[in-house]
Amino acid sequence: MMNLTCWQVKYKFVLLLINISIFSPVVLAQDYYVASHDGADKNKGTKAKPFASLSKINTLALKPGDNIFLKAGDKFNGSLRILNKSGSAKQPITISTFGGKLEDNSQRAYIDAAGELAGIEIKNSRYINVSNIDIEANGGKPQKIRDRKNAQAMRVGVLIYIDKKYNHAFGNIILDNLKIHDVFHYNFGGIDRAGDVNTQNGTQAYGYGIHLFNRSSGAKTFLTDVTIKNSEIYDIAHTGIKATANNPRIQSTPYPILKKLIKNITLKNNYLHDIGGPGIMFGGVDASLVSHNITDKTGSSSDFDTGKFDARKWGRGSGMWTWNANDVLVEYNEFKNAVGPADSAGFHIDFHCSNIVIQYNLSMNNEGAFIEILGNNRNNSYRYNVSINDGYRVKGDKNRPYGKASHDGKTLWLSGFVGMKGRKVNPNIAPQNNYIYNNTVYVDHVAQLAAHQDTNGAVIANNIFYFKKGSYYLPQKRYQLVKGKNPSKNLNMTNNLFLTAKDWPIVGVMENSTAIIGEPLFVNNGGDTIADYQPTNNLLVANKGIEIIPLPKSNGLQGNSRSGGLTVTKDILGNKLNGKIHLGAIAPIETNIYKGNK
């Protein structure tokens, strides 16, 4: 064995140190602790000697891997700001709690952001994880986004945004197990929405639970990879979770293509309730997933804790809606009890959307609509959903918490509306190539229906329409035949089940062909669960569906990266279909007769 000289030993040791420094970079992370009751900002921020305030945290030069821990049960006044700071994929910057029991909501750290722009403000940052925080932002001093002179006044629980063009992406942010509530721009009694509820999206200053905002119109400046999960959001003035972007027009056609500057948003296992406006709104969003969330009582006008009327809430809102969005999969959610004089559907597709797939959801008691597809929408689908008593609102009805209803509710509505310019409605652009199939729709009121006369491509098939009191087709001119002829193109309504042959109106452009008539024999008519609407009449329902094929000049749903195209392999309860196509959203209960048909 060779004996090494002293010089050789030293040389190999130096090489070892160089290799460690090159191939094993280490960033020394720091843990900072904050306790409002027994801390002091002059301390070192250790667990034994914590800081006391959020303002102290805002002064720190945070590095990848740094952790900020707020003491559970303590109240922190002000705003926690992460501005132009970033972690890394392996070493994110983390904000959470220490001490206490997380199963008890009172044991979260509590941020009171009254008078602030946001409880937590994250600007131009990447790789940030926030968890186990309770946030309230109830009135106080009016605020706008600080770096924009003419910015909209707002108040937000968590604000994540990009302020200008940078030509690279920000994001990779996780919000987990947050409780966000009582977010209002005004103090109680300081404003009355009055007629604001009848504007398209509100004109007054409101509050949002979580707001994702990309102000840049630069084509390479993306807000991307944001996950919001396991959180409760309630008593919000306007929208629970809102994503919006300045989206540059890159092609001017009757069906404009707009660049989507927010990407890869994931919402999972969140509970949004008693929201003054919509539960969730996606604008300028691409390639995203909304799964296993509950929205309940959107469009609310009352306080969740006290039940008292709160005029600071907008009083109108769908469970979720998309605008100028593409490639969004919405599945296994519950959208319930939305109210308002207009919109206020379970889920509605606003204009300029494509490849939005709504599947395997429960939509129940939403007075606006079950299916609402507005103008300039293409290649979207509602499939394998269960709708219970949606669309019951009647235009002109004054017996509502917001006053007079300005629009009818609808069970199924294909509109051409693409917004307004000033007080004038823009020329309609009817939806194109949308797919509505294998839904189970139970309605114990008169079902209201309409489709735009210029609809260019729609498949409405294999649905069970259980209309206990029949249906009514809306009389507006844009939904009617023109000189006795149907001007729509490729509007294929076929192979749907009705209780009676009279349940679908003869008027209008949705001409019903090859209808199936009969009683599906649900497990429990009028129930409030998906399983209540499993059919037991196998001879009527089993294997009676038809294959859904792409419409002319359409690629089906191939533009949705997660949808799997038009073919579905399981029903809403997870039962494997094994290549069979039934009617409705749920495979019928198997009997000896059905097994004999396999």
C-alpha cells in the first residue's frame, strides 16, 4: 500500500472540501419565532426569546429555507409582508405556527389585519409555504395596492400578486389549512350595496378571501403553481378565492384568443361558505384543477356567526365561475345554495372560455342555474354531474333577500352574452361546440330553458331530466326560430330521458329528438345526496346511452389536459363503466335483469 506524503494528504483534503462546496451547496436557514404576548422585537427571534410583531418580520432579509413561526393562540395586529423574496424548490420559505393544537381553530396564530391591504401580502415571490394561520381583515383605514396610484381599493385575507413586467415566472406557493373570515373594506354600517348588486361584478370597494393577481401584461410574466388546500373561508364581502390577470389580446377574431397569465392553480379540500359574492372566480387562468371543494351560501347577505343582515356583502354570486379561462378541470365539488338577482349558479362558464370540464359534481339549490354557458365559449363540457333543484329563481320575484330578481333561473342555458360597453350590451357571440351529457337533473319546480339561436355546435345527450312540473322556454327573441326556421348549427339534442313527452317545450331552437320517456325510479326522490339519485329502472336506463363524438370542426375536449377526452370510464360514484354507456350520471343498481344484459 502506497504511503502518502504530508503534502499529498493535505492536497486530497483540499480537493474534498472543494467537491463538497461544489456538489453539496448548503444554505444556512434560520428559524424565527414570534409571540405577541411574551416576545419583544429587540430579542433574537429564537423560541426562547421570540420577536413580538409582524412589523419586525417584515424587516428580515429572508433566505431559502427560513421559517417564520407565529405562536398559536396569539393575536398579531397588522400585515405580514413577503415582498420580492423567494425560497427554492428544496428550501421554501415557510410561515406557520408553533405550539397549540391545530384541531382547535382558536389555537392557530391569529392575524388581525383591520386597516391593512392584506393579512398576508406576497409580492413578486417564489417558493413560499403558508399554513395554520387565522386571518381577519374587518374594515379600518381604506387601502389600495401600494405601488399603484390609481389602484382599486380592496381588502384581502391573502394577496399574492405580480406588480409589473419581469419576463419570468413567480409562484410555487402553497396555502394550507388557513382560516380566513370577516374580510371587509368598510366598517359595519359604513356602506350599503344598494343597486350595486345589479352591476356585472360590483363597483364599490369590497373584500376578497384570497386574491391572485398578475398585473403584468408581459407574455412571459406568469403567476404559476399556486396551491390552496384544506382551508375555510367565510363572511367575505365579495369573492372567496379570486384569480385575475391583465391578459393581452394576441389574436383579434370573433373568438378572440387572450394570453392566460396565471397557470397551474390547484384548489383542493376547501370549504367556502357565507360569501357575499362568488365562492371562486378564475379569470385569465390556464391549466388548473378545482377538486373536492364545497361552496355553500354564496351571494350571502347575512353574517355567519350572528345571522344578522350585513349590507357590506355584495349579495350575489355563483359557487364558481370562469372568465377568459382555458383548460380547467372542475370535479368532485359541491356547489350549494347560491343566491342573487342574476348569475348565482352552482358553476357557470362566463364568456371567452375554452376546455372547461365540469364533471362529477353535486349542484344543489342554486337559484341561478345548473348549466349556464355564456357567449364566445367553446369546447367546454358539463358531464356526469347531479343537479338537485337548481335554477328556481323567477324574474321579477321580490321575495328574495336582495330584492327584485333581475333574471330568470335556468336549468340549461346557452347564452350569447359577452359583456357590456358602458350601458350598451355588446353584440352576442353564441357558444360553439360544447358538450352536455350524462347529467342527472332533478327539478321539483318548472324548469326554465333557453339556447341562443346562433349556437354553433352543441351535444345534449344521455341526460336524465326529471322535471316534476314540466318546463318553460324563455321567450326572448334571441332564443327563438327565425321565420319558422332554426338558424342554429349542429345543435344535437338527442337520447335524453324525460318523465313525459311534454316535459321538453316544442318552441325554441333546442329541438328534442329520440327522447326516452319513463320513470328512472331513483332511490330517493327529493333527497340531498348523490346516492339518492341512483336509478333502479335498469330496463329504461342501463346501456341506453349513445357514444359522444366530436362535433364538426372540433377536437372534442382534447384541449383539457386532465379530462381524458370525451370518453368517460367511471360514473360520479366511482363505479367502473367497463365500456358501457348508461343514462344519467350514475350507473343503475344491478339486478338479475341487468346482469343478464352484461
